[in-house]
Amino acid sequence: MSAPRDIARIAVCEDSRTFAAGLRGFLERDDDLRVVCVCQSAEQLLAALPGARPDLVTMDLDLPGMDGVEATRRIMATTPVPVLVLSEHSGRGSERAAAALSAGALDAVPKSELRLDAADGLGAVALRRRVKRLARARVPGLRRNGAGAAGSAAGAVLELKGRRIGAIGVCSSTGGPQALRTMLDRLPADFAVPVLVVQHIAPTFVDGLVRWLDRDLAVPVRIARDGEPLESGVTFAADGAHLVVHGGRLAFDERTAVGPHRPSGDVLLRSLASELGAEAAAVVLTGMGRDGADGLAAVAAAGGETFAQDEASAAVFGMPRAAAERGAAHVLDPPTIGSTLATLHKVGVRA
């Protein structure tokens, strides 16, 4: 007897009946995907979740009544399940998608990428494969730190005390915006060490994510500009180019081919290891694949500090697992990583 199929159960929250019907047909072109309910409002979705028991929710943000951002918050607080945001990609829609991602949605796809009229194309097949991977992800929900996390943070702080850190490189992917939000929230407004971030995300959502975090966090957040000095604050890599540090300045690398991502966490972290040596720090957060692991190993080899997100808090443990296997010294949850990093502004930092 053959093993039963591992079918991913999908709940669609979309106020347009036409789009919802097209999306259902698009998803169910794959025999391993099944739409178990279609809801036209967030209120209807929240009521249906306990009975439908979906493995993933596709979430429109423009809904009558409660919007998709608030619906995502409530799902994470009551019935945590992976959420894939389907959003318009420009202007306010970009920032609202960023807010949903920071509230716990795992990923966001512009509706313009959903070629419902080309359901058998290579892009459509790849997107359905992505949906299946997201449906298997775990959602930590509103997990709070316990005594064990506090104890590990205290040990990490003692180990870092007195270290000189010139810059911190961070790499994250699926589930990353929420992990970044909880980590960066522990940094004070006057945090002196530059933080450079590579976040794998649809290009159309990068600006919105940066604007949303800049308003929400104490520490300033911006997008990198080619040639600017390495300065304090949180700086995100721009889309389409690797972010590197050279001669105390940020630079864009549009030529290096490494892995499937541009920008790449590996490229950023290797440049920090080369530029700063033992005064570099590397952080690898939740995500699929292994981007950042080799770069973190380079920082470790140079004598720098290295962190990976722990399995219990990670939506997808692929990237942090690879980083841990390559020698991450501290495997912690994002708030604990942030609290540990926050102590670095109290010690000597390279100008």
C-alpha cells in the first residue's frame, strides 16, 4: 500500500470572488494543494479556522471590516498558522505588507506575480512549490522568553563583555521580518554599532519594510546607498546588488554570482570578516536554505562573534541550522540576541 499523500490544506482570505476563484484553481493545479475554505472577510476567516484546520492562509490585506494586518496579528495570538500575504506592491500597500510580515506573516507575494492565466508556467510551478514549503513551516506565535532564555542571555553577555565590534551583519529570509523586529527592538536609539541587514524578500516590499521598521523601532532604519560611510543605525541591503564593506564604506556588488540570492548574506558577512576581522559580528536568522552560513564561518575564523537563531523560535530552521553547523558560537532566540548585542554600545567600538 502506498503512503498517503501529504496534502497541504489552504485557507484563502480574499474579498474578490473572481480573484478567489482564480486563486483556488491556480493552487489546485498541484495535487498536493487543496483549498479547504474561501473567506471574504477576516472575521469570517477567524471563525472558520478552528474547523478548517488549514496548514496555510493566503491573506489579502484590503478587506471589508478588519484588515489583513490585524487579522494576521489575531491569527498569531490565537491560532498560529503560516500566513502568506498577497498584496498590491506599491505605495501604502508595500508598508501594509511589511506590517503584516512583522506581525507574523511568513512571506509576501505581489499579486502582480500571480499569473492566474498562466497556471502551468515555470513561475507558477515555482510559486506553488513555495506555498507547499511555507505550509510545512512552524509558526512560533506569541512565544515569550522563559527562565532558560534569560539564563542563556546572561552567559552570552558575560562572554561579549569588553569586545570591540565594528559592525554587525545580519541575514534572514522566511519569517525574517518578525524575527528582525523582535531582535532590533532590543537596541536603544543611540546604539553605536552599525547593523547591516540582508533580508530575502520580494523587491517591491523592501522600501515598505524599511519605512515601517524605522517608524516602529527606536534605532534608525534606512536602505543602503553605494559609497556612504559605515555608520550607526540599521542599514538594509538594496535590491539587486550585494552589500559589502570596503575601506570603511558601503559598496554595491552587482557582479558576484553566489547562490540564488542577490543581495546575499554570505557576501556581506565575508566582507565584514575581511574588513573587520575579530571586530565583526554575524547573525543568521530564520529562513530556507543556507545563505549566511559560509559567511558566518568566515567571521568565526577571523575571531569575530557569531549568532544563529534557535530552532524553537525559528519559523524555518534551515539557515540558522546551517549556521550552527558551521560554528555559530551562540544559538539563541531573537530577543536574547538583541539584548546581547545591545550591550556592545557600552564597550569600545571602531569609529
